[in-house]
Amino acid sequence: MKILFSARRHDFIVVVSIFLIAVALIAGMVGCVGEEGVGEGGGGIEYSLTIDSTSGGTVTTPGEGTFVYEEGTPVLLMVSVDAGYQFINWAGDVGTVANVAAATTTITMNGDYSITASFAEIIPMVAAGLNHTVGLESDGTVVATGSNTYGQCDVSSWTGIVQVAAGEYHTVGLRSNGSVVAVGQNDHGQCDVDSWTGIVQVAAGRYHTVGLKPDGTVVAVGSWRGQCDVDSWTGIVQVAAGRYHTVGLKAKSSVVAVGDEFWNMGQWYVGIWTSISQIAAGGYHTVGLKSDGTVVAVGDLSHGQCYVAPWADITQVAAGVHHTVGLQSDGTAVATGMLDDGQCDVGGWPNIVQVTAGGYHTVGLRANGQVVAVGKNDGGQCDVGGWDLN
């Protein structure tokens, strides 16, 4: 009996020992799996990314719909823009989007996100320089007429343009991807815009070019005599460039301006303006459209270009070297200032949707895409009769 008991006891100890070892091994294996899943990314936290778009384009990479990615994954975003439209920005849960204004960018997956690619129709427009005129067509191409001494009219190869600006001797185009192109006189570096990205609006003066970024900051190249001193500006929603000065409209409807002290004729004195909805910069004067449809102006008074107090029901303003133009809500135009070349003879224009003022000429865009112009035509800058920008 003793021998039998000892044998059974021995067997019992062996069985228990094997059982405890097995339990330990299983526990160790479970612990290893858990550690790998949490710390090393194998089967880690996953988040969903939902993507859609407005009309005017599509998201091609990674596509549209809902996708699942591991935490921390950078996801490439790319869009395709339909003809006649421009990419505006990424909207929604964009806290980890590298550049909300870029058509190609990335989003880092640190949560469940839903984003939308926003597009807008390209709106035809006109811009006027000293003696040339530029037109943006609805397909994003550009036409120009007038003096081409410096190549400022060499825009026929441009595509994907969503806004144009005309300096006195150069032309600037904003592309749908936020990059900028420029042609024409470049002796002050006013066309050195190739490195600009993420721009949402451009303006062109005599010897400088200005770009507005989506975060409300401003960049400028060209003449160094004060008109490019915009590095400290913030909260800007629109920029305008005159002959020797630059003007910025702030989000709170106030206005800032910088420029060349030598040519200061009061065009900078905009600090007391309030309730401004749009700005324009001329040769030596600055114009502001107020939210109630009235207009204010400061600067050179010698030709009556600042005599805008009687104006009412204005929806847009433009400024030339010595004249000012206003678009009324009924589609007609008004003008004041130098009359020598007929640049203020706009009283008979109907169905106008945009006006622009060059050196000594005025251009109007009609609702049907046709363009009209009056004023000095020494370089052919008013030869726009055959244009149809729609």
C-alpha cells in the first residue's frame, strides 16, 4: 500500500507540475500578444476617414467614400478639377491636414475624420495695366491686348488660371493650385513669383506684386521702397496694389497700407476707415467701398479722382492712375477723375458685372462675357470688342 500511494503521489505531482507549466506558457503568450498589439502597431488602433467633394471636381487619391487607417498614418490627398472650376480648400475635420489650400496634400490619422474637397466655378474677369488689358476666360485660359513692350501680353500658354492682375508693365496669373505665374517687366523682381504656393489672391502695382495667403498673411516681391513691407500683416482678406503703395483689407473691415514715402500723397491714410467691404489702389489714391454701398477715397485730389461722396448703391470699385470707377447694383457704371482720354465715359454701359481701371482707360465686363473699353488706346489696350470670356 505504501508503494502504491507513493506512485500515485508521484504521478499527481507530475501532472500538477505539467499543468502549472502549461498555464504559465499560455499566460506568457497572451501577454506577448497584448504588448505587440498596443505598442508595435500590429493590430493597433484604427480610424476612419470619410471623403467627399462639392461639384466641380473629385478626390482621386485615395478616392471618395470611407477608408480605414492605423493611427498616425499620413494619407495622401489629391483632387481632379473639372474644366471651368477651381479647387478652393479642404473643409471639415482638417486639423491634421498639412495645407488646407493645396489640391495635393496629406492628412495624418489621429482620429475619425470627415473632410470635403471644395470647388468653385471660375468666374471670367478683366484686369487693366498702364496700356494693356487682360481677360480671364471661363475655361481658365487668358487673353491680352495692348502694348507688349516687356512681354506683358504673352499669356496665351497659361492654363488653369482662376484670377488675373495687371501691373503697369507686367501681368500676374493665379492658378487653381495656389501657384502664381507672371510675365512682363521684371527689373525690380516683380515677376519673381515662381516659388509662391498656397496663394488665394494676387494684386499688381507698377513695380511690385502682392499675394494673399489663406491664413491672412501677405507676401510681396518687387520694388523695395516700402510697398513690399507687408510681412507683419495678419488677418487680411483682400489686397490691392497701386503705383507705389499696397493696401490690405482686414477681416474686421478695417484697412492698412504701406508704400514709398517719396510718393506719399495721402493714399496711406486709411487707418480711420471702418465697415469697408472692398478696396482699390490707384496711382496715388486709395478707394474703399463701404458695406452700405457708399464709397470713400483718400490721396491725390488734383483730378477729382477722390470725389466719390455722392455715390450710392455701389457694388464694386476700381482705381486707375488718375480716375476712379464704380459699379452700381443696376449694372451701370460711374466714374470720376481725369477726363482727358475719355476714361470716364462709362455712362452708357449696360449689364456690367465687373469694372477695372488701367492707367488711362477703363474696362467693363458684361454678363454675357463681352467686354467694353473706353479711354486711351495708344497701345491697343481698348481693342477688346471681339472678346467673349464666357
